[in-house]
Amino acid sequence: MPGKPQHSLASGITTNFGYYPVRCDLETERFSILTLPDHEETVSLIAEDENVIDGWLYPGPQQRLNFVSGIVRSMPYSSRVFGLPKTHALTLHRNKDQHDLDFIVWCLSLFTGMRLTTTEAGFLDATPVKPHKLVDFVLNRRILIEAVHLALDFLEQERDAPRAPKRIAAVIHALFLAQYPQSLPFERFQYLYMALDGCFKLLEVKEKTNLRVPHARRIQWMCEKFYIPIPKWAESKAGASPLSIARNDAIHEALFFDEPLGFSIYGGNKPDGDLTNVTLQMKALVCRLLVAILGGADTTYVKSPVNTRMIQSLELSDRIT
């Protein structure tokens, strides 16, 4: 990725990030978020972009220059990696490590429900241009302050485990990639399974005793740990869970419900109301696990069932005791 507009301050470090279409000005003793002066013009420009379809911005056709003729040709395929204008500035008053800025922006991506980045070209294939599209919860501005503090606390707690913030970012990224509108069902499934496996790794390394949980039981184990109602597709009372069977077939045999990859939906091509929403539930479970791992395990949201299409309210101060 190209260089990032980051620099150190006497009282911390700062960077510009985006794209976030909402004015947001927050200030605490630990961090600040300020809206950049050209925010309104930037948002109007993106809103009018002809490549915005159903709330998603797609990159235009890739341009290729013929160095001999000087002719620029539009290719029959899009650029996969692209950039968007920065809209806000983030300052961490007590931090000195530039990687901390990246991590907090990843967490802001999760809590705002849209991809945000500090890089010049931090978007892949497509990205939402409105908040809340990539998660199943909403929070207000006051809770956003608590969410950033939660992420900062996680950083401090994991100073001796530098891969932990990387894994959080990786899980968020996989969660987002799974929701690319043009993805095939097996691609969504695989990204979401990777995200769930990433959550398990984050928890596994924190266990004080050697933990050996097979794939068949990992999701059930995580649900039990955080008192999340166990989805039917994750139950493994008598061996492998339905989800782990689908995972093994896809990874080891390139079969997705007995069809070559791309030729079947989750559950097979025969409509089944109990199976058609499994990937949606996987998304909801990843969101809950991320909030729990970051420190919000005792919230009502984390303990809520995933078998609903309802958008949940995330209140980080409503801890269950």
C-alpha cells in the first residue's frame, strides 16, 4: 500500500482516515476524532459517483496505458484495489506506535459498520458508502466513545501479544470480504468460517491450559464461553457439527453441498428455511465474538441469539452481572 498520512505529535500520534460520510467530532483524554474541513464536498462527490449501486461503491474499469502508442485503454475488468478520500482525523493522545492508529481504525470500521482505512488504497472490490451495512448492530455517538476506549484497553492488555491486534483486524477484514455483493455462496461461507476460526485462535492463545478443541466443536465452545445461544448448525453433540462438515467438504474436496464450488447455495439447491440464513447467522456470530473478545463479553448484545434478521442495539454500558 502507498504511504499513510501519519505523523507524531507532542501529545501522541495522528492520522487521517476515511471514508466516513457522517460528521463526527469526539474528544476525550485518550483520543480525538475530528471531521476534515472538506467533508461536505467529499461526501457529495461520492454520493454522486456513477459507480455507486445499492449503497456500494465499485471501482471503475482498470485503465492500462500502452507506452508505445500513448493510448489509455479501459479494460473489461475492474481495478480490485482502490482508494477513497479521507474524511476524518484520528489522534491518540497517549500512544506512540503507528500500528495503534491502524488498529483503532479497524475497530472503528467494526463499530461503524463500514470499511475505514488510513491507507491510500485500502478498499478491495467494493465498499459500502453508508454506515451499519456490514454488522448487525448500531450504536450512538456516546457509545462510539466507549467503543474506542474498549479498543484502546485491548491494545494495552495485549502489548505482549503483538499478533492479537493483527488477528482482530484480520477477522474484521474477513467479515467484510464475505459481504461483497458479487460473492458466490461458497466464498461468503469460506470468509466467514475463516473469521470464526480467527476468533477461536484469539481465544485459544489466552487459555492457561493446553486447549485442544477440534473444528467440529470450536464454534459451540466459543458460544458456551460467552453464553451465546448455540445455533443448530454449530451443535456437535454427536460428532461433527453441520457447519464443520460443510467446511471439510469445501476445503478438502472442493465440494459445496455435493456440488463443485459455485454451483450450490448453503444447504444445497433445494430450498430449506432452516439453512438459507446460516451465513447471515455466521455474520451475526462473528460480530458478537469480536465485541466479546475486545472486552464487551458481558453485554446484552453478545448474549443475544443470532437467528434473527433484526438490527441490534449495542450498549457497552449495559453489562450483565
